[in-house]
Amino acid sequence: MPSEDPLVRDQRSTQQATSEARRDALARMVRKTVTFVVFLALLAGLYTGYKAFGQAIDDAQQDWAVVGSVLPRTDNLNMPPLSEIFGQFGETPGGQDQIYIKILFDEALFTLREAAVGFVVGLIIGMAIALVLAQWRRLEQGLLPYVIASQTIPLIAIAPIIVIWGRKNFDVFPWEWQNWMSVAIIATYLTFFPVAVNGLRGLQAARPENKELMASYAANWGQTLWRLRLPASLPYLFAAFKIAATSSIVGAIVGEISAGVEGGLGRRILREAFNYTTGPDRLFASVLGAAVLGIFVFLVVIGVERLVVGRQGKGAVV
Amino acid sequence: MNSARITNTAKSFSAPIVAGLVIFGVWQGALGLLDPDGFVLPAPIEIVAALVDNWDAVSQGARITGFVVVSGLGVGIVLGVLAALLVTRFRAANETITPLAVAINAVPIIALAPIFNNWFGLTSPRSNQAIVVALVFFPIFINTARGLTQVDRSQIELMESYAASRSRIAREVRIPNAMPYFFTALKLATSLAVIAAIVAEYFGGRQDALGPIITQSAGLTRYDTAWAAVLAGTAIGAVLYFGAVLLERLVMPWHLASRNGSHE
Amino acid sequence: MNAIEICGATKVFNRGRSNEVNALAEINLTVEPGEFITLIGPSGCGKSTLLRLIGSLIAPSSGQVQVHGKAAEQARLDRDYGMAFQTAGLFDWRTVAKNIELPLELMGWSRTKRRARSAEMLELVKLAEFAKHHPRELSGGMQQRVAIARALAFSPVLLLMDEPFGALDEMTREHMQVELLRIWEQTDTTVVFVTHSIPEAVFLSTRVVVMSARPGAIAANIAVDLDDRGVALRDDPAFFKKVTEVRTALREAEA
């Protein structure tokens, strides 16, 4: 008779579905990796193919209006062959005693430190703003427009001023103020905004019946925040963290470039852009380094999201 | 009903105005404490004065940068939407390409500026436009593709039960569903475009654009002029942002209504 | 002492504004300990509002609500209530066991006591092997059983249920009704249950409170004194007679 019980039948199919879902997730991951590799190969093929096409036109001494004006020129100065770009990683540039990939790695770590400090500070500020605005509706009405307007200020544009300002005004701290910390301020500025806006939306996203449940337990503000509103806002927050992680890298790189900070990928890119005519492949290699760093932090956030949100996020994945 | 709505509207306007007065008051007041010489962050009044003094240079810079921003934004939006429409027609293409675009979106595209300069010419605005286009394209593409595909299954089935054609389903269900996604990306793209243009101008392009004005003024420690140029950039971004908000309200009045209805 | 004592309670939403709603007018209701009462009525009759007044989730515009001789607000602060809603309202980020332990955490129970109690409750709702699952991995009926286990976990003196079985299919629903009655008999709590279904009301409760709409008011109190509420009861002529009685009262209330 027990097999007739619909409750039991229901349970068995649920367990089955769970194990199937796990297998599907694994298959999806394999498929994603394969497509990514295929895509990279396609991209490389496109680059090489276009280059070969352009070279052929050049060889034929034809003047073709599109290549070289709307589309880039294809000579080795403008589009170094992929083999040389990747070969550059293993070479030792003049006046250095390390191979290029190691140099880039160290620069990337420097940039990552600025970005990480900026990200963490931005996260704290963003969450504080979200909490305050979520608490008082009047404040949300009054301040939210300015939080949004703040993003139309290209603060990144005044990185040099911020560096001077940082040196001048932050000597209150027990440690010596350094230029990279000013760059971190720029990363902070780009980071706090998505966290504040999405955090606010997330804190307001708890379902009404769950709020009533907490009220029926006479849970206080802190308990409701910690056990309901914060966990409910996690999917929103992680969406913001993904944007913020990328922005913090952009902020750090651009900050380095315009602030004249020694060290970091941004500085490296600027230097290679300067020496472009003698080593175009090094510029391409350093830009690739920046791309890898950006994707790396993005993947870190996704990994943390999987760990934190875990199985519950199933319905709310990106 | 009407009088209630008027008081509500008045309230929703008064709060930002009061907050704005407080912010500028604190700014002006805090300068005395933080930065007594008014060296780095000038008072709002000084910035406005510098803007008036340097009106010709700044307005010329704003025109040049504004053109790069608007043209890049326009091309980026068109390409992004077209790509989304194309890719979402094919399920397999969508499932492989869209996640890749999400990953590429994590690349600091601004770092491409020096390469683009070499490709499109150091003094030509085209390299700056290319940066803006690349930066705008990805969020628009990703969000629009998401909006076109993350549709309530039952709405599609309803349309299919009426034997509606694919294009009809797109017009009635998919495109309206994609609207809020698109506008979210558009609002993000407006401020991204200004940042991208100004930063790209550091690397090359015309020397009388806003980016060079900012760096040159800062180099000469004329910070009020630099800030006046930043203010001009902010104005471009703000006009575009609020233009996007206005457009959103015009195109999707139902979205606004549902948000207002959710007040407790 | 009465479990619930409501004296002349009214509820007006948005008073003084254009969208003013007179949700409840002059409610008087007394519930004795151990009763299982059902609130039934057309939609918009204020049954959910009345339930929330009892639970002190909203305050009455006038009148008084007392639970076990104290104000409803005080009863809530003393954690006398267990609540279950139409949607299970489980926290997606907690496992099934952790969901049941939520109220116990808030009440400061030790970890070992919490573990023991959640295991016990999972036995009661027959979900022991799902302790470590997350809510989204469960079917609707299973989620609702977890919600009931959560509501009962700290042995509240008063169980407030707002159409908890409304979203379930008929088979699961009948099973859940039997389960709920079994649990109620084992734990001697007082239950206030909101429903749309006449047979459900008759099958479950010792008293059916029939409400009328606009403004919400109590139209009739129908005592249900059926013994042996087993599966066979659903085919019993006495059961049908009560169903008819409630249906007639509802029709009169609407007229």
C-alpha cells in the first residue's frame, strides 16, 4: 500500500530529479568550456584570416578603400602575427632579466591589489548606502537621484587630481599614503554604485510573506536583516559584484595610466603604446594580460557566488 | 484622488531638492576643513566661475567629446540590438554566444585604446568612437538578448495557441519583454560612453576635446578649469541619462505604473 | 481563559484618503483553547485581515484583540504564534532542516536542541530524508509540509494558517488535511485556519466562522461536532449535511 501514497511517490520523483539536475549541470559546464575554446580558435582564425586577406591586397599593390580606413591596416606593425604576440610572453625584453609573462604577472598583481582594495572599500560604502536608503524611504527619495547622478561624473578623468588630493589629505592615517591607494579610490568610486543600487533593490526584495513570518516571531531589526533581508538580496548583490569587479579593474588600469603611478598593467600598456613602433607585439601582449585579468576577477566572483548562493540560486542564475 | 497625486508628486520632488541643498551646503562648508586652500576640490561656485571664464574652450571640447559620445553610443546601440535580434533567432547560437559576450564584457575594453589609435589614426576621433562603440555594444547586446529570451513560457504558448507567426510573437511578447532589460543597459551605457570617450581621449584624438583639457589643466594645477571640463562631461552624461529615463517612461508607461503601484 | 478574545475590532485601511477601505466592521469572536476554527467567506471579506489582527501583524483601527488574556502584540512578542501562509514562504538559502530551525534560532535554542527538534518535526511531516535538501528541490506539497513543520516547531499555543493548502492539488490537499488533524490532536494547539473550500472547512474544524464582505463581518458560527475524522468521513451523510449547512450560510451572507 505505501507505494500508492502520493506523498511517497512525490518524494521519489523529487530525489530522481535532483540527481538528474546535477548531471545536467556538469554537462553544461563541459559544453561551456568547449565552446569557449572553439570561440577563441575562431577569433584567432578571424584575426589571421583578415590579416592574410589584407596582405594579399597589399601584395597585389591594390588600393582598397575599406582596409586601412574603416578597418585596420594589416601590416605587421598594426597587426602583429599571433605567433609573435604569444611568442613575446616567453621573451626577455631589453634591459630586463625576466621573461615578459612574468613581468606582466607582477604588474597584474599590482593592479589587482589596487582593484581589490577599491572593490572592498566600494562594497562597504555601497552596502552602507543601501542599508541607510532602504531604512528611510524619505532618504531614498532624496538621495537616490544623486547616487545615480554621481555616475555621470567621469571621476576617472580627474585621476591626477585625486592622486595629489590623496597625498595632501590622507596623511591622517597611521600608514604612509601611497599613490596606488589613490588609484584604489578611483576603483572604489566605480564599485560602490552598482553595489548601492542593487543592494537597495535586493534589501527591498524579501517576499512579504517572509517578512510577516519574521514579524510573527517578533524578530528584531538585526535578526530580520541577517536572516532574511541580506540572504534575499544575495542574487542582486552578486549581479552587482560582477559589474563592480570588472569596473574595479577598469578603474585601476585607467587610474594608473592617468595618475602617473609607477607599476601596474595600466602603466605597462601606456609604456608599450609609447614604444609601439619598436615592439607592437608587446602592446598586444600587455592588452591581452589586461583582458585575462578582467576575465579572471569575473570568474572569481562567479566562483564565490556558486559557493555562497549554491543550490538555492538555481532559479536565479544569470 | 487628484489632490493626493499632486501632494505625492510635490513630495517626490521636494526630497531631492532638499537633499541637493544639503549636499552642496556640506560641500561648500567642508572645504574649509578638508582642503583650506581650495586647492584640489574647488567650491561649486568657483567651478561655475571657471566654466564661465573658459566657456569657449570648454564648450568647444564638450562639442567634440559630445559628438564622439553620441555617435559611438548610437552605433553601439544599433549594433548591440541587431546582434541580439540575430543571435536570439537561433537557440544554439544564443546559448553559446551570449555567455561568451558576458565574459568578454569583463575585459577592460578601454585598454584597447592604444591599439585602436594605431589602427584608426592617432589624431582621428574614429579610434575614440570605436572605444565607445565597443564599450556600449556588450551591455546592450547581453541585456537585450536576455530580455528577448527570458520570456514567460506560458505567454509564448498562448500566442502559439492562436497560431501566431514567429515575427508576431516577437512583436507581441519578446520585444515588450526585452524593453526593461534594454533600458537598464541603455542607462548604464550613457554614463559608460562618457567615461570611455574621455579616457580614450587621453590616448589620442583631437587635442581640444574634454579629455586633453582636463589633463592639461590639471598639469598646470588649474584645477578649477579641470573641474569645469569634468562638469561639462557630467552634463553630457546627465542629459543622455535623463533622456534615456524619459524615453523609458514614454515607451513603457506600464512599467512605471506597476512600480508606483507597489508602494505599500 | 479564552485562547482568543476579540471585542469590537474594526480595520480601516488608508483612513481619510481617497482609497479608504472598510475591511472589517465590529468583529466579536471568542475561541476556546484547543478549538480548530475555520474562517470562510467570499474573497474580500477580510478573513486574512482578521487572521493578521489576531497575529498582531496589523493593528486594529479600534477595538481589542486578546490572546490568552494578554494583548495580541504582547502574545507576538512572547512568541505564542506559529504561522503558515498560502505559499510555503520557505527561505531558499536554507536547507529544509535549517528552515524548520529558524524560529528556534530566534528564540535562542542551543544547536543540539534545534537539531533534535527539527529531526522530530521532519518525522512528523514524513520528510526525514530531505533534511539536507533545499526548498527549490522539493515539490509544492512537500514545501508546504516543511512550512507546517516550521510553524509547529516551537510548540506555539496558537497556530494561524492562511489558506496553506490553497495551491495544492486535490490528492495532496486531502492528505495534508489528515496530517494536520493528526498533528493537531497530538499537540493540542489552538488553530485558526483561513480557507476558500467548504469541504475543507467542515472536514478540519470544530467550528466554522462564516464571513460576509464589504465590510467584513461575521455572518454565522457553525459548530461541527463530527467524531472520527478519518478518510471515511468524506463519504458520511453527516459530513454532507454540514457542508450544505455552511454553503447555505455563505449564500445568505452574500445576499
